[in-house]
Amino acid sequence: MQQYILRRLLLFLPSLLGVTVVVFVLMRLVPGDVATILVYQAGGQFERPAEELVRQVRQELGLDRPLVVQYGLWLRDLVRGDLGYSYWEKRPVWDIVRERFPRSMELAILTLLLTALWAIPLGVVAAAKRDTWVDHAARLVSISGLSLPIFFLGVLLLYFLVRAFQWMPPLEFVSLWEDPRENLLHIIWPALVQAYYISAPVMRLTRSQMLEVIREDYIRTARAKGLWEVTILYRHALRNALLPVVTFMGWWAGRALGGIVVVETIFAVPGMGMGLIEAVAHRDYPTVQAFLLILTLVFLTVNLLVDILYAWLDPRIRYT
């Protein structure tokens, strides 16, 4: 087990390095130039031709150097812990990440907690009450979650909150440490939207896996011994049925942090999603590269934790 974890850790560096190359190249292939944006959106009268100012800005930002040199300098700064300087916000990228990352992380964690607390027990109950009204109701809920796009769910919930409670997302985000109640009132709604969207496939997957497991011989043996049905379902059956569910939840855990652009925009949560949209719109290369690098690092970390969790859930698993 320790050797497997070590091998997986060694795969971090080449995977992360490959992502940095892809992100760096793709950002340079996007039409538009940050120097042109900075010059022309500044407005006013120029003493020199705008094209000359664009060339000067490109030279000051190092964008006139070959791509290999730009990538090497960026990689060197990453090793030193320097994420770069935001062309658009005129401050270090690390300050932007430190401000926005906790908000998105809070939203992602709350989403996964709500999903686990709602979808997994519902899938277990649906499997235990197969072909009853409980099962049909649970499947109807899951199908509705799969059928409705997440942006439509977000807009629908926001419309309901405005019409029923006259509630709008506050203009200023309040930190969890400043005012937990106000923070929860802001963050709970986008978390509920994402949790409902994710819980649909999680519930269906849990139900299908439980239906397979409860037919096994050891489940019949446990019932023959007179164990309580709740103990059989949650202590014996669920643990062996959770492997595919953990895989899916792990995949969504990495995706939830990077795929919250829609809900952050709808509910005005100033996290990584909104910051990424703004940085891409302004061709702020260092900010986009840093954001994507951090999201990739989170995704790789979650995959590692999921693989380790496999061995804990099922000791029969052996890695070669």
C-alpha cells in the first residue's frame, strides 16, 4: 500500500507539468492580446501612436519573448512559489487566489456534503424498497435532476427566492469567519443547486450497486442470523456498494471546484469561477494559468485520495 501511494505521488509531477504546458500553449492560442486590451481600454489621448504603446506594453510584460522563454520563466517562478503578477488587477496573483480560493472551496465542500447526506441514503432506501412507491418517487427525483441543466436550476431557484422571499444575492460577500449566518445564507443556495444536480446520478448509482450487493450470499447469511435490516444495509451492504459511488464522487469533487462558474455567476459568489471568467475575458495570462494550475492540483489530489479510500473500503483490492 505504501509503495502504491509513493508511485501515485511520483505521478503528480509529470501530470502537473503536462497540464502547465497545455494551459500555457492554449492561452497563447486564444485570439486577442492583453497589451492591446490594456492600451485601448485605458482611453484618453495618446502622445504616441497606439501601436507603439502596445509594443511597449508587450515588452514590459515580456510578451515579446519566444514562448519557450516565457514558459521557462513562468515555470521558474512557480518553483519559487511566485504565481506571477496580474496584468488586469494590478496586484500579485497569489493575493487573488488567497482571496477567492476559500470561497470556492467552501462552496465545493458544502455541495459534496449535501450530496452525500441526501443521495446515498436515498439510493439505499430505494434499493431496499424496490418497486414500491418509495423507489418510484426516488427515481422520479433523480430523473428530474438529470433532466434539468444546472444553469436552469440556478435561475429557477433564484427566481423563486426573489418572488417568494424578495431575496437577492448580496453585493458584498461575507466571510465565514466574519459572520457565519450571513455567509451560510449566501452560500447555501448555490450549494443546493449543485447538490441536487450531482445527487441525481449518485442516487441512481447507489441504488444499482445496492441491488447487486443485497443479492450476495453473505447478505442472506446476515439476515439468517437475525441482524437488523438497517445494520445489514448500512454496515455490510453499503460499504461494498460504495466503490463506484466513491469513484464518481471523487471525480465530481475535483470537477465541483472548477465547474462552479455557472452557479457562482448566478448567485454572485466571488470565487475561482468568476475570477477565471474575468481573467479569460481580459487575457490575464498569469491569473488564468495560476487558477487552472490550482484546480488541476486539487483534481489530482482528490484522485489520489479516492484511490487510497478504495483500499480502506475493500481490503481485497491489491495494486500491482
